Amino acid sequence: MHRAIVLNKNDEGVIASVQSLTDADLPEGDVTVQVAYSTLNYKDGLAITGKAPVVKQYPMVPGVDFSGTVESSDHPDFKPGDAVILNGWGVGEGHPGGMSQKARVKGEWLVPLPSVLTPRRAMAVGTAGYTAMLCMLALVRQGVTPDKGDVLVTGANGGVGSVAVALLAGRGFNVVASTGRIEEAGHLKALGASEVIHRDELSGPGKPLGKTRWAAAVDTVGSQTLANVLSTTQYGGSVAACGLAQGMDLPTTVAPFILRGVNLLGVDSVYVPMERRVEAWDCIATELDTDKLESMTTEVGLDEVIPLAEKILSGQVRGRTVVDVN
Ligand code: NDP
């Protein structure tokens, strides 16, 4: 038997509970993993509360990521005892996920755990931190360098945002952190932000073009905030967009693109090709400061996850939440 969070749906909505399951409940897959840690990401909050149609079928075990040890494998690249990470590929959405003591997945979805990361640390990073790295790598690939000017991070106290602040500061960028929780300014500065601004500066209606403020940005918020970020990005600057915490809409004009050559870089973490995943995890392993990561991480057990799902959606969870499933 193993314990897992199980989501079911009835006329009143999604019901989440912790249940005991057997191996017969595991899905198809060629690698079975004893899960050590999962994490609570924004998308897991949407899945557990049913506030957005993240889950494709019920019953479903949520958890878009996990770390753990291979228990059995029919895949040539993995053998029992191997330490692995999984994130994305629709796990926790269409395929039972990481909020469970056991998971069965396709071996081609697994990334070997980099030797300098522990399973806990990998999940302290989790999908959110790995997405932050994908965003930074997208900006760097676009030619953004520290001498070009300030880099803005929106939703800076969230999981993606907190890690993005630490990673960008680690590479020498001057980071401006935008947050609704200005009382956490000290924490954001400790992560490496040079300046902290209130998100209200960016979240209301704006002009097609504004005074330029940023060389680049990592945006986790979308909607009017992303529109304002685009209209205040300097000539030739780049914005990596990965999130929708304010909303899925984007009320912008073509002005930033056709008059300032601003680049809008879409970042998806779920179906990124394997070589980009390995690059991102390797960079995280070498670049992300352990103390900074620990300072933004809270650990909870499986039984504590369900009430936290509402909180992450209302922006009340700071940084990263690691779930010890055992
Ligand atoms: P968190 O909930 O941890 O962070 C989101 C942050 O956004 C909050 O902490 C808050 O930051 C800010 N925020 C919340 N509500 C609003 C609002 N109404 N207006 C403006 N800002 C708001 O989530 P994650 O860091 O896990 O994820 C961030 C976003 O990125 C989510 O939308 C998620 O779906 C997306 N994402 C996308 C991925 C991809 O593959 N593209 C992968 C991972 C995440 P503060 O308190 O600092 O204001």
C-alpha cells in the first residue's frame, strides 16, 4: 500500500483526499519510482481546487513533479536504485503524479538527478525553480547581458519569481523585484534583488508605450502586468513570459514590438525537449545558492497540502513548498 492525494469530481466540484492505494492503482509506464518529495506549484493548486481545467481525467493523483528512487524498470536507461527527477509531460494532469509515495511513468520522461542535488533540494527547486531557469536561459540566449540594464521579475515572492531573483542576481544582473507583499522586501533583497517595487505600479491600465525601465524581464503574472512590462521595456529588450497569476489575457498593442523591437519569449516547462531540461537542471545544480534556496523553502507533509492549494492561488504562499510524501 502507498499513500497519495486523490482527486475526484462530482456535481459540486473537485474533492481532494489522502487515500491508501495499491500497485494495481498505478498507471501504465515502464519505470516505477518510490517518490521522496513532490512540491506544491501554482498548477497543483489549480488541479487540487478544480479552479481551472488542469486535470484531464478523474480520479487523478496531482503533483506535476517529483524526485525519488527507481524501484523497478523496464527502460534501458534506468535501473533500481537510480535517483531521478520528473517534471511536466502532463504528469499530475493526465497521468497520475507526484503527490504519492509511489509513481509509475515513462522512462523517457525522467531526468537523472544531478549528483550535487539531493532529492529534497531538487524539489525545493521543483517545476517553479526549473521554469525560472528556463526563463533566464531564454533571456541569455536572446543576448541579454548584465551591462544592458535592469532585469524585472514580477510575482517575485512566488515560487518562480523567488528563484528567478536568486538566479539572475547570481549571474550578476541588477534585479528589480515586483511584489504585492512589499513587507517581504528584506527577504527579496537577501535573495539578490537590488530594488523592490509594488506590483500596483504595473498591474493597472497603461499606455501602448511608456518610459523605458528594463533591459529584460521574467514575467510570472501575465495580463495587464505583462502588457505594462512590454510597454516599458527598452529598445531591443526581451521579456520571458511564463505565468498567468494575474490573468490569462494580454491587453497589449503591437507598439513595443514594431517600434522598439521588444522580444516576447514564451516559456513552457511541460514539453521542453530533453536536452533543454538537462541543461536547465545542470545550471540549477551549479548556480543556485543552497542557503538562498533553503531560505525560500517550506516543508510540509502530504496531509498538509490540500488546505495550502487555495492559499497558493491567492498569493499567500511565499517561495517554494516541498512536500515530503513519506
Ligand atoms: P506562486 O503562487 O508561487 O507565485 C505567483 C505569484 O504571483 C504570487 O506569489 C504573487 O507574487 C503574484 N500574484 C498572485 N496573484 C497576483 C495578481 N492577481 N496580480 C499580480 N500578481 C499576482 O506560483 P508559481 O511561482 O508556482 O507560478 C507562477 C506562475 O507561473 C503561475 O501562473 C504558474 O501557472 C506559472 N508557471 C508556468 C509554467 C510554465 O511551464 N509556463 C511552469 C511553472 C509555473 P507577489 O506576492 O510577489 O506579488
